[in-house]
Amino acid sequence: MAMARASSGPAYPERFYAAAAYAGFDGSHNSTSTVSSKFQNDTALLLYALYQQATVGPCNVPKPSSWKAVEQSKWKSWQGLGNMASTEAMRLFVKILEEDDPSWYYRASNSISEISESVVDTQVNHYSKNEPIIKNGNSFPETKTISTENGTLVETQDKDVVSEDVGTVAVYDQWIAPSITGQPPKARYEHGAAIVQDKMYVYGGNHNGRYLNDLHVLDLRSWAWSKVNFKVENESQEGQSPAKLTPCAGHSLIPWENKLLSVAGHTKDPSETIQIKVFHLQSCTWSTLKTYGKAPVSRGGQSVTLVGTSLVIFGGQDAKRSLLNDLHILDLETMTWDEIDAVGVPPSPRSDHAAAVHAERYLLIFGGGSHATCFNDLHVLDMQTMEWTRPTQQGEIPTPRAGHAGVTVGENWFIVGGGDNKSGVSETAVLNMSTLVWSVVTSVQGRVPLASEGLSLVLSSYNGEDVLVSFGGYNGHYSNEVNVLKPSHKSTLQSKITETPVPDTVSAVHNVTNPTRDVDSELEVGQEGKIREIVMDNIDRESWKSRGEGTSLIATLKAEREELDSSLSKEKLQTLHLKQELADAETRNTDLYKELQSVRGQLAAEQSRCFKLEVFPSYFLLIFFLPIHGC
């Protein structure tokens, strides 16, 4: 039976405490100065914050006064971690230490010999087939390995295995298929999937060439399927019109507030323009969203990316099977469409590609297919300058594919599945969106749903950790299977560990990011409390050893950034208003011109009438007074 072992040293939490002791965190007042002597300032601050998060919890202490620069920097670093789980903070602490000092455990082995003796091999999947896993008094469904050699999980080297309780094993960077109850949806592909509050919703899709319009939900706590019985609104509401729920495939399902937005998609009787259907989670009703402006032509296989309060739509294939590479934005606050004419060379027309947003500024497009071939190119759109670029990719660049699915975890973009018109893709790849370096997380073997086209991939959490959840797909057979992968911190830092130098083209793409983002720190905390490491290309780190001066400058730059962002938003709003006023002015101008032409016509008629009135009376008077000769 396959075995898995932690990379080296003891398991968690002992491994964390050993690392903390080695780094100098002994709980004493002078521990911070000891840490600072071993690491650079930014690394020391991060380790301090993670140690506090792991041992104390989220930061609830008051903010130090501004004249205490060091204490304020420590507080900001800790407070920035938000509600990150203690176990996650432990893992990040150890990983950052290993990155900075790979041989730390070997050097500290003499002082932690008692801990190392407790390390034992952990057997994976040793539970009986019908026996649930018991953890913290709760019962969790059994797991089974994905189809690999001899039907078992292939042993891998240097994989993280975190054992929190006796008999509980958490396997990272491997796909597993959880045991699920309830009636599963019909097998399908090209469906839409979205996560809302630990529930995965699956809508529509294609089965045997027939479009679907059913809605199912998978509870990711109980791992149970259920079908949603919905109704279609008949009465028109403010901002909405009555909906006709048409079966579709190749659409996008986007969570927005307490709703699901089904955007575009192929249908049997397509409309002229893109339709957006809204599912209201509370009332379980569908309606059609009313939008303004010129809507894009109807299509399927497009990418739809939520960026702030806007949907960014790129490419796809229209009802006449023409491939597209146009770019449109729907403002979800004003419900107004805007077609974007970006500069630079855009991606070639394609469908079934993947898209992601990085740093709320860069739109990345990867892969996709035309009628004759598949792509593995990467294009980046700077949404501030609206300029396309095609940067150089590094690392283990994925093979050409279409119909793949992607999801982001911090600054890392995971790509799963897809095909090249010959076979499905077996590798799960990850791209660090800051360095544009690819790496392979894991692979599956055989004709399994993960090596399929048209599958869905969403990001959720389980026991406080990120998990990727895939569903469905087609690889010669339609699938309705669910598979789960828990990405390790190591897999999301492959590009940092890789020693391949980043080319200038990559740096050029990243360096156009607002410089205040780079100076602020190497770490940002995402909305879900996960750390995103930001590469500092243009900033000389040595110049920031003086934390007092750096903190002051950071605060100034932050304020300037907020001012600029605010000004940019106002300018965008003002531009929108000016465009509307210009359109209104042009309409009024047209009406006035028509009115002027009418008045001119009337004036000409009046002048002609006046002329006749003046000429004819004179003529008659002349005849009357003319002398008569020859009488």
C-alpha cells in the first residue's frame, strides 16, 4: 500500500515549534531582536506575525502609537493576517523558514532530537471502505484515490502530510474522490458551477448533445447532492424583466451578492445578444437581468471574469460558429455594457479558454481552441491602460488545450483538464501570476474525469483550508463525478523555489503595477485571509533596511494610491456621464437640425408668398394707369 511521509523532521504542530525555536521565538522579550539578527527585516516581520497568529490567534491588541515605528510595523504585519487559521499560520511559518534556510532542521537536529524521535510513517487511506473518518468527534465521508497505477495513489516524494489528530491524514497536492450521498446530477459537460457559502451550485450543460436547464447543489459540509426546485418569475420587478429559462451550455455561472448570474451560453434558439439570467438564492427564482447599452452578440465558450463590480467578457463562439476575440465589460452597478477597444495585439479568436484576474488589474487569458487547433499561449490585458501584451512564460509550460478549467488561490492560477482534440490532459498545472512561472502539481493516469474537456473547477474551503473541487467533463464519456484537491503551500510557491531567472518581459508586465503595491510589503492578504507574495522587481530591498523611514514612506504612498484610485473612479464616472451627455447632445443636435430645415422651408415659402403679393398689385396698377393710344 502506498505510503506518504512528511518531507523531513517531525509532523505538525511539533514541526512548527521546532522551527520557531530555531528562528529565535522562545517567548522572551528579546526574541524579536534575535529573529531580526538572523533574517532580513521583511522576513523577520512576517515570521513574527505568523508566530503570533499561530500561538495567540488574530490580532486584537490596540495599534501602537506612530512614534513607535518598530512596534507599529509588527502590529501591521500581524493585523494583516486577519482571521487566518492557526494551522495555516504554522505551515506558512515553516515554509518561509525553509525557503530562507533550507537546512534549518539539520542544523537544529541536536536541540530537537526528542521531537524527531516522534516522527513516524503515516499510512494513507488505511480506513476500511465503509468506515468514515472520525475527527474532533465529527464524522467525515471516506475518501478513495483517483484511478492511478494498480488503482492506488502513486507514492510521491517531498509531499506535505499534516497529521492533526491520531488516525487523521491530510494529503496535499493529490486528487481524491470523496464519498457522496444524494442523487447526483445527470452526467454532463460545458455546465456552469459556482460556490456560495460552502455549497457548490451546478447549472445547465450538455448531455448527449442536449442542452440542460436543471440546477443542483452539493453541500460541501455533508457532501450530499440535492436538486433545487425553482420557479421562473412571471411578474416584472424593478431592473428585471420576466425570464424564460432556456436550456444552455457553454455559459458562465458567477456568484454575485446573494445571487447567481448565468451569462451567455449556447442555446437551441439563440437570441441576438447575450442574455444574463439571475437566480435568487433566497426565493429560488430565476429572472432575466435588464441591461443598458449595446450588449455583445450571443455566444458560448467565452470567459467571464468578475473584477470588482464588473464582468469582463472575452471571446467565445457565436451562433454561426464564428470565433470571437472581442472584449466587453458589464458594470454591475449601472448594468451598462461597454465595448472595449484595447490597444496592442489581442489573443486570436478562440473559445473554451481560461481567464483569471491578478491584483485586480491584470486579465490573463490562457489556451483555448479554434476550429483547427488548440493554443497554449498566455496573454495579459492591463485593465488600467487597456493594453494587450504577450509575456514570456517560464517553467513547465502546459501543452496546448481547450475546454480546461481554472481557479485562483492567492496569486496562483490552477489549470485542470482540457484536451487537444486527441486526448485529455492529465496534468494539474499552476501558474504564479507574479512571476509567470508554471509548475506541475500532480498528474492522473487513464481516462478519468479530471482529464476531460468542459469540466468545472471551483475554490472552496474544508476545515479551514483551501480545496479545489472539480465536477463533470467529457472524455469520450460524460461524467458526473466530484474530485477534490487540497493545494499545499509548497505547490503555490513553486515559482519562488524555482531558480529559473525571470525574463525582462515578465518583469515589464509586472512592473507596471502601482508601485505602492510593491513597496507596501512582499505580502498582501486576500479577501479569504490567504497570503499572496508579491515580487519586487524595481525596488532595491537594501534601501529599506531602515524601517522607520520605510514605514513613513509606505504610509505616504498608500495615501497617494488611495487618492489616485479615488480620482480614477471619479474620472471614470465623469467620463460615463460625459459620454451620456454627448449622446444626448448629438440627439438634440439632430432634432434641432431637422427643426431648422423645417423652419428654412417655411421661410422660403413665406418669402415666395410675399414676393407674389408685392409684384401682382403693381402689375395691375400699371395696366390701369397706362394711356390708351390710337383711340
